Amino acid sequence: MNVLNGEIILKKLDLTKQDKEVVEQALTYWRDHAMLDEQKVEELKRSIDEKGFEWKILARYAFWVALVSLVFSVLSLFADDALVRFVERFYETPNIVFCLFFAGLAIVFYMLGFRNKKKYPANTFSNETMMLAGSFSTAACIGFLGQVLDRSTSQYTFLFLLSIFVYAVLSVKLNSKLIWVFTLVALGVWFATETGYHSNWGFKFWGMNYPLRFTLFGLLLTAFSIWGQPKVQVLQPFQPTSYVVGLLYSMIALWCLSIFGNYSSFDAWTQVRQYHILYWGVLATALSLGLALYGMKMKDTISRDIGFVFFILNLYTRFVEYLWDNINRTVFFLLLAVSFWFVGRWAEKVWSNDQTSRS
């Protein structure tokens, strides 16, 4: 909304060509049936405009391609003989030098990102790209610092705890949800290394292997995002992100648990038949279905979509586990086709409900 010479000028509503045609048809229909007068219809038509080229989407993809190209350029470095010989000169360089180098690089990226965010707040993608580069540099710095320390010492896990603090402070200071994702990933890495250290890097900690540990870890993170995070003012903007990441931690770990069970080694798992751990599969399928139904009932699209995806994933995992070697291939794929038809119908129904609720 703008004010010009005392008059309020509304910003035009940008619509795609198809949406603009639909709105104009609706306005014409209402005019023809005397629901709107001609003057009002013309006024409303002038308030909409056809959306131009999606520069925002182009910018997003361009920055993604830039990051991917950067990764490939680093990989290509090791495929070039001349460059390999050049890099080999650094093999004898102490890890602490690389640690300090990436620390300095991270500071530069964060400073540029913070400055650009204040100076050009509308340049979302370029600013986030700077933050992402800074986050990767921070991870590289901590990684090289870990090479300096012995993995058998408690300082090794302390590094990941330090990275959580660094990422969390940066997330709040820079108001970056992207860096907050790195915070939660670092939290998961710290949890894995800390429990691994206390179990002498074995599979079991307090009788739990990694999938079972991360199932509980994800549930705790989800619970914190729902009941604890809203009470901390500086963390409130990141609550939806924590909710999504917490659910993903839980559901991915639970899906892995339904396949591998709570066994302490890969060899122990290969010695048992899959039906011996059927209860984990039933639990994973039931919880994912419950999450999907809860999301549909409470209009929570996040839990609905995550629950639906993992319900299907668990269902087809069980389908392959117990039927692939036990029934005719023709019958197998016929059942697969029929089941996917039902999945498509369910998805279509959910989509239709979404469209109805929005209209």
C-alpha cells in the first residue's frame, strides 16, 4: 500500500496468466448475474496484474547451482594431475593451519552475510548462500580441529558441543533458519559421538543401538519444539524448523529400526529372520499412520505430510521384506500396482481437501 498526494494506492495483485483468467471469468460471471456492478468489476480487474517472469525462482536455482558447481570444482581439483601435484605440497601442512584457515574463512563469510543482510535485506538467496558457505567453513574448521585431537579423549566430543553453541549464536544473531538447521544437525552429531564415546565406540549405549537412540532423540527434540521452544523468546522464530527436524530424526531412525532392529552389530542382525523384529515394523507403521491422521485432524500439514510419507515408506518396506521371496513376481507387482492406485486416490483426496479449505 502506497500513499500518493493523500490518496491510498493499493499494490496490484500479481497472478499467473491462468489464475488471472480464472479471476476475470469469475468477475464477469458475478457482473452478468448482477452480483457486482460494472464499475466495481472494472475496479477489481485493474487491481490484478499478470505475473511476469519468476526471477525469485531463477535466483534460488542459480544460487543452488553455484553451490553445486563449487563442490564439483573442488572435486575436479583432485582429478587434475597438475593440481593434484600442487595440492600434495600441502600434505605435510599441520592440521591446525587448515583449522585456522577455515576459521578465518568462516568469519569472512559470516561478516559478508551479516553486512549484506543489513544492507540488502531483500536479497534473501545471496545472503543465505553466504551463511551456508560460512556454515560449511565452520564445519571444516571443527573437523580439522578434531584431527588435531585424539578421538579417544572427551575433548573430541566437546568440539561438536562447541559447534552447537557457535551455530546457535549465529542463528539468533543473523536470524537465519538455515544456520539453525546446522545447529540441530550438529546437535545430532554431538549426541552420536557422545554416546559413542561412552560406549567405547560400540553399537550399544544403555542397551540401545543408534536407530533406537535417535528415535528417542528425535522425540525429545520434537517435544522441546512444541512445549519448550515457544517459551524462549529468541528461539521462537525457529520453532517450526525444530519441529520438522525433530520429526524427521524420529521417523527416519524409527524406519531404520524397523529394518535392523535393536541389534548391536551387523553380523548379529544377519543371523536372524526379519519376522523376528516384526514388532518394530508394526510400531513404525502405526506411529507414522497416527502422525498422518493427527495432522489431518488438527490441520497440521507438517505432521500430516511427514506421517503420510513414512507410512507409505514403512508399508512398502514391509511389503518387500515379507512378500518378495514368498509370492509369484506377477502377483507381487499386481499387488504393488493396486496399492499405489489406492495411495494415489488418498493423495488426491487430501489435495482436494486442501483446495477446498483454501477456497
